[in-house]
Amino acid sequence: MPSFFDRRTNPAPVPASAERRAPAPGPPGAEPATFGAGCFWGVEAAFRALDGVLQTAVGFTGGHAERPGYRQVCTGRTGHAEAVEVWFDPERVTYDELLDAFWRVHNPTTRNRQGFDLGSQYRSAIFTHSDEQQARAEASRAVEQERRRRSIVTEIVPARELHRAEESHQRYLEKQGRAACAASLA
């Protein structure tokens, strides 16, 4: 049986052929994008600051538990990643611009870790909602890799259901009167 540490850093893989699931309905005319880039509080705040982002939700995706909550996901046993679902107006911000923000907001070369946060729930991931997003994410990763010396470990997989985190985690930094997390090592 794998150790606790192994379960935290090596989640059950999600096949690239996994069936995409449509997200909950967003604002009219908006398109969804979903990203995992470490602790979702700071990632959500970064995306909310972009003109053209209409709505966000933080939650968990990419795992095997039926209805995971924050405490359960933090054990590292569910296979879920902390993620931010972004609804954007493609007339005001493009998916490529969201990808650029994703690469800037975290360190995509550290496996299952962002700053002081360690565990598979903090992995770098792009959860795609269409074949077009999949292709654009892969192309963006290739361009970003050219800029870096260390290998990018970001997974790019079809989006599955986002299990919305408890309300206390939605817009968390905003509720705390903070613009960003205290420490960022990206």
C-alpha cells in the first residue's frame, strides 16, 4: 500500500481520453476555462483582476471522490486538484490571454507544490472544455517551455465536474480584505 506521502504527491492519473463534462451554466455569452495552479485563493484573485472575466468559482476537480470538501481534498487521498473555474467574455479577454495569466500566477515546474503548499491538490493543471482549448493549451505550454530552463510539469486534461468548494473559500482573499496571498514563490 502506498504511504501517505505517496498518495499526496502521486494522485491517481486521469486519462487524457476522459469524458469532458459541461460546467454549470455561466453568464450568457461567456465561455468557461478551468485552471489548477496551487492554492485556489490567490489564483482566483489573479483571474478576477482580468478585464473580461465575468465570474469565478473555486473548487476541486480531476479526482475520484463523489463530493469532496476542502478537508477531504487536503488529505491528498481524493486525487482532486484545487481549481478555479473562470467564465470569460471572449470579446474582452481571449483564452490565450487567460493561459498567459496562468503561466504568470504560479510555478509550473514544481510537481505537486506551489510555494509552501505541498500535495497533489496543488498540482499545475489546465482542464480543457473543448478540443480547441486542448490544442491551444498544448501550444501555449510548448511556447512557455521555451522560456524556462526547468521542465514544465503542467498536466493538460479534459475538464470534468468542478465540485464547488464551501462558500467560505469563494472570493476568500477579497473577504479577508487582501489582494493576494502573503507569500508567492512562483
